[in-house]
Amino acid sequence: MMKKNSNKIILGKICAILFGIAFVFCTPDSVYAADSVTYLNESGNETTCDSCTEITNDSQISSLGSGIYFVKSGMTVTISDRITINGSQGDGNETKLILCDEAKLIAEKGIHVGRDNGLYIYAQSRDDSMGKLEATGSDNGAGIGGNENEECGTVAIYGGDVTATGGEYNGAGIGGGNNGAGGTITISGGTVNASNRIKAAGIGGGVGCPGGTI
């Protein structure tokens, strides 16, 4: 009788192990630990994001919601659509972008940050290895900011090598689209090169509009 009980215990342990292995291989990816990324926060102190979403060339993204996104070290990612930022401004539902060292994000049609939205950009270091962002506005839109006839929301740059060029028809480099005000723009780190094509500001308003709060 003791032998049978012993066999049952061993069989039970084997079944438990096999079930555990099956659970690991059959559970949806969503339960796995998310990517962990370190970056320099608003105060320049190193902090860690334990739940970040990687932006890749096959992401096919046209919008970024609230949350923290990153471009992996050493990667160059090109997004052909104009990226729309859907995160809000400073209420815990922001859109944050981390440019990892030696990474590069190319937004071929720029990044749309509407009046009620906010984009917050970070890097991992302060030296020449810090990640890069290149954003070129399409048509009347800002490189980073409003579309035509639209005020920019909030753009805060705490790190990274950022180059932003306004659209062909009077969008700011960073700020308002053609005939749009500049919104709220904060730069406290990184390297920023912002320019317009014709008459808009490099950083500020589109043609004929206020520069906003810079």
C-alpha cells in the first residue's frame, strides 16, 4: 500500500512539472515581463521604466497613446506615416519617448502633437552616444507639433539629439502648424536643432501666430 501511495506522489509531481512547462509555452505573451529600460528623467537622474513598448520598423505605427515607448540601442527605425501623439499633458497619461544610446528614430512626416496632447522626450546619456530623433513636418504641419491651423500642445525635451524641420508650407520646426500657435515647449536637456522651411518659427508659432510658452 505504501508503494502505491509513493508512486501516486511521484506521478503527481511529474504531472505538476509538465503542467508548469505547458503553461510557460502556452500562456499569451501579454503575461511576460515587459521590457525594462533605464533613462535620465526630468531632473537628470537615472531611473528605470519596467513596462516600456519598443518601437520597431515593423511596428507600422501611426499613433502613440499614453505610456512609455523606446527605440532600442543601436537601432534605426523609420516611420513613414505622420505619428499622432494621443497621450495627455502631465496627468499620468502622457506619451513618453526614450531614445536609447546609439538609436535613431526617423519620423518622415513628423510628429503631430495637438492642443490637448503632450510628448515628453528622454535619453539615456548626455554625451555623443545619446539617441537621435529626426522629424520633418508634412505639408503645413510642424516637424513636432500642430497640423495646419492647429496650436501645438506640450512638447518637453529632456534629452536626446533632436532635429525638427517644419513642413513645406509654413509649419514651425517645433510648435504650431501653419496658422497655429506655438503651445508649451520645454527644453532642459539634449541637443535641439529646429528650423522652418519658409516663414514660420524654428521653435514657436506657425506663420502669423503667437510663439506660445517656451
